[in-house]
Amino acid sequence: MIRRLAAAAAFLTVVLIVAGGVVTNTDSGLACPDWPTCFGSALPKMEGSVAVEHTHRLIATAVGLLTVALVLLALRRAKQGRLAAVVAGISVFTLGASFWAGHVKYVSGAAPLAGVALVLFGYACFGAAIAQAREADGKLSIAALALVMFQGLLGGLTVLYRLPTLVLVMHLGTSMLFLSLMLVIAVTQDSGLRLQTPGLKPQGQELRGVELRGPELRGVTPRGQELPAASRALLWLTTAAVYFQIVLGATVRHTGAGLVCTDLPYCRGALWPTGVHPMVHLHMAHRAFAFVVLAMVAWSSVKVAREVRGTVRVLALLAPALVLVQILLGVLTILTFKDLAPLTAHLFVGALLLAAFVSLLALTRVADAERVGLAQIASA
């Protein structure tokens, strides 16, 4: 059930990311002038840009509710019902403080310092709750709940502060991190994969180098197809590069740099124009780094595909194709002068590419012999 909830949340998060792209690409971000309500109502008249913006908010609410259910189920399975009740209380407290601060900001024009302090206190309580969770699934679920609430708070700030660039970029970056967390939880619940909780010794059994199985050992032992340490390191680097490229693309979009260069493959007649506005260099950096990502994805995919089998191998071989499609959509975005379809698809494929590499990380692990050797070197 945890796997299904996490998978459903991951799927809805992709839908949410695409819906957020449509909000931005149709200039609907300020269709609702207030937050968390829209024109003072939880259910405004769904017409035009209001329908686009408020649908995005409703999808975000559904993602949040799925995450709450995930936390409660994970903690119930770990027999931590009291902690589940505490996390529910923290969530209500933090949301209430956020909504109150947002309302005051909308009405008075200034965010109350007391509201900000209360929200920060709520997130400190989330940190304490994560430390109290026994299983890794519970820790990740609570972290995901805090993250999705932070994402919602950033969404509110984009409205209340009239679309500030930094907040908009952070909003997308946070959504990609949340998607990654949901995928890790979903994938590690499948096919016997389990996350490791350091120091946990279920039913008195030692975990050092021993593979343990059984329903009582959920959330304890990491499983997955083995990879050389170098291949795993390359996977981590490639995943980080993909994430950085997504954030860089969001910066290009939200600073209005998407069409500062309209010729291809050059920009204003040069591969790297000089004496131009910094946004031109930002745009070209996004173009150039796309080829860095392509090279890293191709390299890591070939290395991983040689070492694994089944679904993991399919994911590894699919990744380079996703990058090529992503580059093509980027070209079409420029050639069509940011038409809605290729621009939104560009964001969608970027999310799929990140999802593929996060899944590859979750489905693999360093070979046991190499892990033991690295541990011995580190302890020497």
C-alpha cells in the first residue's frame, strides 16, 4: 500500500509540474490575487486564467493529502501511532501559521514576523519528528510532507510577492526534489527493496553484512542490482547534472531569457556572443549544458546497461533518448517562439529524465565486495 500511495503521489506530482508549466506559460500565475484562497473563496468561479491557476492549486492539495496518508501508513506500520498524531498536529499548526501569515500579507501588504516565526518553528518540529521515526520509510515520508508543504508555501509567496524570480525557481526545484523522494519510496518498496535505517536491529538480529528478509524487517536492508562504485558515482553525478539543468532552465524561463536568442545553432551570429546582456549568456549556458548532460547521460547509461538487467537496463537505455527528445523540444520552443505545446512538453520530459535517474539510483547499489573494501579503507 505504501508503494501504491508513493507511486500515485509521484504520478500526480508530474501532473502538478506540467500544470505549473501551463500556469507560467499562459501567464496565469496572478489570476488569483490572494492565497490560500482565490478571490476569497476556496472554490472560485472556474473560468479562463482562474481555472488554470486554481486547478494547479487543487492538484497540489491532492498531492499533499496523498503525502499525509503516506506518512500515517508508514508510521502505523512502524507501530508509531503517537508520532503519527504528533506529525498531523505539526502539519495543522504549520499550515495554519502559513495561511494566517499569507492572509495578513495580502490584507496589510507586510508579512507578520510572528507568522514567519511560527512557520519556522513548525519546520523545526518536522525535523524533530524525522529524528524520532524508526524506519527509513517513515523518515522519508515525514521529510516529503515537510517538503510538499514548503512547496505550497513557495507557491503562495509567488502570488503574494507578485512572481519573484528566485521563489519561482525554488518552487520548481522543490517539486523535483519531492518527486524524487516519492520515487525512492515507491521503488524501494517494490521487488524486495528496502531502505536501511542505521543502528536498527529488529528482533535482536545483527545487520552487519547479513541479508535479512521477512515482513518484520521492512525498511531495514538495502537490496538492488549491484554496480561498481565508479558506475554508482557516475549515476549520482549525472542525476545532479540533470537536476541542475532543470533549475537552470527554470531560471531562463522565469527571467524572460527564453527568446533572447532566436537563431540556431548560433546566438546573434556567434557561438558565444560578447558585449551582450547577461541574460543572453544565461540562455547560452542552458544550451551548452544540455550537451554536457547528453554526454554524461550517454556515458552513464552505457556503463550501467552493461552491468544490469531487466527494468534497470531498460531505464538506462531509455535515458539518452529522453535527452535527445528534450533537446529537440528546446529547439522547437525557440523556433515556435515559445508555443505552449513544446514549451510544456520540454518541462515534462525534463521531469521524466530526472525520474529515470532517481529510479536508477534507487534500484541499484554498490557491489558488496566494493562496499566492504571502501569501509575498510575509510576505517584504516
